Amino acid sequence: MRLPLHKYLLLLHDTIIIFLAIILSHYLYFYAHISYPHIIKAQHLIQVEDLFFLLLIPFFIGNKLYRYHVILNKPRHIASLIKAIFSAYILIIFFYFITKNPDLFNGRFLLIILLGTLSVLFFFSRVIIVPEIYFFLIKKDVFKKKMIIVGAGGYGQNMANFINNAKNNSFKIVGFVDDDDEKIGSKINGWEVLDGMNNIGKVVEQIHASDILIAINNIDNDRLHQIVRLCQRTGADIYIVSKHFQAVSQQMDLEEVGNLNAFKIVSSNKTIYDIVTTVLDFLICIIIFVITLPFWFILILLIKTTSAGPIFYKPEVVGKNGKSFLMYKFRSMYHNADTSVHEKHVKSIILNNQLTKKLQNDNRITTIGRFLRTYSLDEFPQIINVLRGEMRLVGPRPCLSYEALVMEDWHRQRFKVRPGLTGLWQINGRNQVPFNEQIAFDIYYIENRSFRLDIEILLKTIPVVLLGKGGV
């Protein structure tokens, strides 16, 4: 993913401030502190353990301190800065105490001086000076990137005006592309409709645009995702603002385009991420399996003694690239129960974009099965599928084969990655999410999947499961 120039510069600024704070704090402690004249010559302005303070950088990233809407909002900037510094400090102090080394960081008093120095330097540089420099450079067009707006209708025009008038706008809008051939060549609010959407690649190449904003509401999902695929071929950064991603926009931390929050299509290579997460998922599942093995025997005993039939239910589901596999679940229904009603119910949800609620008063479910479903314990054996490489801990939930048959083309984007035990829509509404919004969450995850997002989803899944939200 290509980062804006200002984010690289700000990262360099923060690194310099950290080292400057370390040097200044050491000077104040060793050279200006009259109580320790005998140790002055033995000390250095920077020591190896001081590199721990570079931990501030990932905490800054985690607290969105490289986002426009944080940098340029002083109250939020100050709050995020305080939270990031103190969070990093807690980790450093924890390390200081578990090592039980009184000479580490040259004692507690130096840590206090460092905290004060870092806080003061970052406040004056980041909160007061950096925003003013940023606004100056924006006015001089230093950070301006050429952007094409896809959609010359009323919504696209409004978004173009909104971005253009934003104080913190780093984009130069160069024109529109649109499906309406009659608009091509005309000017709207001073911007030309450059060409049709099918020629977006040629337009990007001709004017050297680096960014594309898709701003369309009056369009069906299939056409919207055809446009996304056309835009992806250009190699430009792609942002979407559309009612089709309304649920994602309301609940996820999106990219900012000017003052506008937009869903970004990230086309960066995920090869290293996929390899590392495969290994980590395997190791985590081995550990979980060993730790919970006694619990498995209890559930198996309850299932076998309360109803006749096998322990596991193994439906055929669709995985990565549309490849089918058998998914393991603890059997929660009576053996050979009729599934036609459930199949009809699920197809109706997909075809009519209904809430993804399960059947009410489902008489196929056993007594122990109701308990298993309430707390998602029936899904537990899917760690076998993770160990087999068919699933991941985090990803779009697998769908049954007959569900895939009635899906629209754009729904099938969820098959670009391996399915998971839990995903974004499970923690953002679960059974209160219409089907299309469920897919939108899946697409957001696929485009933005990362170690941080995976950890966040796993942590948020725990209370959802423990409280039995979205069960039977």
C-alpha cells in the first residue's frame, strides 16, 4: 500500500523527536543533576535500552495519530497523543519491573524525566507546529494528488465539492468518468466528464491520476463491483463512498479523503501475511486443542447420550476460490432431520437481502444442541479444518453449497480468501445484519486484512460468544 508523503515525513518527525527527547533527558539527568557528579563521565546520551522508546511508533499508529482527522483536530490529537504515550510507557515500565534491574534506563527518575520531555516535545511539535506546516504545504499544492471521481451524478458532484472545499484536502480533482455517454465532454461545476467508466484505465494513464473515488448510489451491487474491478486494473488507489457500504462506514475506521470517510480498496500483496497467519493459526489451534481436549470429551459424551447419531455434522461448504470441503461441527440436530425448510429460509435471506436470522422454534435441534448453538460451541471442531488448511481463525464465514448457487456475482468475492471461524459481521451485528451488509463486511475484511485487524476481531469475538449473542 502506498502511503501519502506526509505520513512518511511525520513518521520521520516522530522518530527524531523520540531521540531528541532521549538525549535531552539524559543531559538533564546526568549533566544538570548536581547529585550525581561522580557518574557523569560514565554515561552516554543514548544507550541500548533507550531504543525501547521506539515502541511509541506502533502505539501512535494504533491510536490513529497518522490520520488527517486526528492530526488536524486538536482536542482529539491531544487525547490520542496522551493515550499513546502512556500506553507505551506502561509497557516499558512493566518490562523495567519484570527484569528487576535497577540500572536499566538508569533508574526510575530518568523514566519520569523522559515521560515529561516526550510529552512536552510532542505537544509543541505535533499539536501546534505540524498542523500549521501541513496547512501551508496543502495551500502550496505540495501534497496534492490527482483524483478522478467515478460517477458524475448528484452524489458524485456533492462528494467532489465536499473534498474540494475541505481545509485538509490533499487531492486535486481532475474530472469525472460516468456510465452516461451523453455526459462525456460536458463540464460539471468546472470539472470535465472525461470518458465512460469502461475507459477508466485509459483516463488514469493519460492524466497520471494516482487516486480514484467511486461515488455512486444509484447502481446495483453487481455493476458497482464490476467498476471496482475495472479500477483495480489501473493500479491507482481506490476509495468508495456509497450506500452499499453504509454499515461498514458506520462501524469501521475508514480512510479519510479530505474530511470524507471512504472505504479503501487495498491492492497490496498479502503473501507474507498469508504465510505467517497460516503458521500462527496452526500453532494456536494445536495449543487450543490440547488445552480443551477434556472439554471435548464432555461435549461428545453429552451429544452421544442425548440423541442417536454421529458426533459430528459435516456439511459441504464453499471455501477459497470456490473449492468445496467438509466442515466439521458438533451435531446439534437430530440425525437425518429434514433440512428443506432451512434451505428455503436461507435462500430467501440471500435473494431478498433479509436479516441473517436463524429459524425460530426449530424442532430439528436437540436439547444439548440448543445450548451448543447459543454459545457457538457447535462451531468448535472447525479448528480441525484450520489444521487441515481449509479455514482460518479469522475470515468470511463458510457458506453451504446451496447458498452459493443463489448468490450474485459480487457476493462471490468472499471466496477470494479462506473462510474463518469468526469474522467482521459476527462482531458487528451478527444476526441483525442484512445479507448484503454481511458481504460488505466480508469485502472490507478481505481488502484490509492485517494482523491488527485479526487480533481485534478475535478479542471482540470472545464476549459475543460468552454472552451467547446471535445464537439459536
